[in-house]
Amino acid sequence: MTSKKNKLRAAKLLQRRYKKKPNPLNPERIVYIDYKDVNLLQRFMSDRSKLRARRMTGADVQQQRDIATAVKNAREMALLPYTKRVA
């Protein structure tokens, strides 16, 4: 049995409008995400060298997949660290 309070809360959640983040790769006309471009890849990583989520970066689905594979390749080639130590 759904209470009136729960219905109001659900209606509020539906009314929220999230501002869509601009795609970070479109203004720079980046077509191919290269694993050797470390400066570009570090923009999509947190301070602990974790990949940021798609909703945080504003990338498309396919771009996020390409970023993930490029970061994994760069880590294999020792261009990017797997983790950063925090004191």
C-alpha cells in the first residue's frame, strides 16, 4: 500500500531535470582516442587513477568504451599508473 508521502516523493523525483553535461571530446574535434595521449586520458580519471563514470565526464557510450580501452592499454604500456598512493 503506497502512502501519500511516497507518491509525493516519487512525483518530486520525476520533476527533477538534470542538466546534460557537454561532451568534452566534441569541441576539440577528437575522433580517435589514442592510448599514447596521456593528457587527454588523465582528464577522464580521478585523483586515485580510477576511471570516472560516464555521467561525470559527459562522454557518449561509445566514447566511454574507447576511453576505457585506451586507459587499459596505457596502463599495460606503463604510461599511466594503475593506482596512486595517498599518504
